[in-house]
Amino acid sequence: MSRKGNVIYCNNCGGRICTEEQKMKASFLTISKEWGYFSNRKDGTVHSMDICEACYDLLVESFAIPPVTEEITEYL
């Protein structure tokens, strides 16, 4: 995660996403992966990152297989 003080930044482009207080009203992706045995030199580490919506869109466009999407009718 790229957080300085109470500001959240995109790990890909470095752009400011929002403050901690605004994060419930911002659209971004947070990924956290705990690596276990059989990883390639990452055993016992946790990688965390925040990706802004624009960078997410660019990333998904590069996928050979797009993510599964579904519509929801109620937002939390």
C-alpha cells in the first residue's frame, strides 16, 4: 500500500487517490497477498497495494482472460 500520512496513493501511477477519511467514497482496488511456501522467493512476505480506477482499467485491458463481472443491485 502506498499511504503517506492519511493520504492513499496509487502504487502504479503514484497519483493521489484520496484521504483515509474519503476512502468510503472513492473507487480504487486494494490488493493484499500473503505468500506461503512454493512461491518464487516471496515465502513469508505480504504484498499490499492500492490501484486507482484508471490504472485498474488499463491493467484489465491487458489481460488475456478478462475478470468475471456481475451486476449488483444493492451497494454497501
